[in-house]
Amino acid sequence: MLNLEFFGTRAVLTLDRPPANAINDAWLDHFHEALDTVEALTQIAVLHLRSAQRLFCAGADLHLMSASIESAEGVDAMLAVAEGMQQAFDRLAALPTVTLAEVGGAALGGGFELALACDLRMIADEAQVGLPEVRLGLLPGAGGTQRMAALCGAPTAKRLILGGETIRGAEAVALGLAQWSAPAAELPALAHDKAAALAALPAAALAACKRCIDLASPPQPAGYLTELAETRRLYASEPTRTLVRAFISKRKT
């Protein structure tokens, strides 16, 4: 499901839950275990996230959504996953280790929220990324509204989130949502080289720089709480349920 490897001061976390690295409770447990290990090793300078699948990460598990959408108890279960994703991605963002997401394939919804929680993003030119939840009557409930707005500004975040837009790697760089883009065939080598170059720098200095930069954009707890409250309200609405049912049915065919 998740494979953590170490190469000197560089850690590589490979997402490997076929077919799309969908996120559920077990995935989150494994993710926290990986972060526990990285946190305990203070010599690690860089955590490089990548995928062994065609997609980077598809976000919340469709089977969980399908089982949850029909009942109040199910809505609670989905909200618990959204809250768990918020907490896991917050923890990733707060690591003293520099984090680099190598996005070689599609990263939509929660998958892109995972990438946005990293310090640095390198996205394939061909990869589709975005937060299109509004198309399903939902919102990016794992910190996406907050992180996207912080990275590219409210006007661009509104354009992308309210319009349910997806974009490619080069445009993500142009909008401030990623630092680099490259053809998919070249991305793994480029991401490896960038992670290795960062890992050659003093881990303590990188952590200190990251702490100071993060103080310029403190998190807004009210924003994350509002995401969860609005997610609950939307999941409980029949128009959203209708859209989610149709989406799941289409994906199954």
C-alpha cells in the first residue's frame, strides 16, 4: 500500500495501492506509520513522495463513498475520513523534513490535496491535477481550499475550485501550484536528482529555513473546520447524493 525506503539522508515514500492509490482508513494508518518513522530519524533531510501506479493519487476511496452516501451513519464515516485526511496532510506539511511530491499521473481531489501539502511539487506535463469536487456537489474537504488559496491567491483558487477546473503540469507551474514540470518520461529522473540535491544539504538548516518560511503563512484553523462543516452539509443533501451516485455508477461501468 505504501513503501518507505531510505537512501542516506533521503527518504522515498512510494504510493502503491492499485489501481489508483485511493485513500481509506487503512491507507491513512500506513501513512501515519511512515511519518512516524521519518520523524524519528532526524538526519533525514528530504521526503520524496511518488507513485508506483499510473495515477499519483485518486483521493478518497470510491467504494467507501458508495457505501457511505445513503445513510446518516455513512455521512459520519465519510466525514471521519475527510477529517483524517486533513490531519494526515497537516502532519505532512508540518514535518521539519523538506517534502517533494513527484506527480507523474493524475492527482485530483484528495490526491492533489496530498500534493499541495508538500513543500515542493514536480508535475508531469501530461498529468491532470485539480480540485474538481464542486462537480459532485462537494468541496475539497482535506485542506484544499486553504492550501490552494495560500499558494496561488484567492482569485486563482476561486477560478479553479469554483469552476471545477483541471490543469496540466506547465499551467500548474505558471499559476504557482508547482515549482517544476517536465514530460512524464523524464519526470522520475528529474525528481530523483532534485531530491538527491536537496538531501545533500544540511538537514538542520533546511528545517530551520522551512520553519521560518512557514511562519509567513500560518494555518487558519477556522478554514479547516469550515471545510468539514460544509462537507457534512453537502454530503447530507440529495442533489449531492444524486451526483455522487451517478459518478460512482459511471466509474464502475
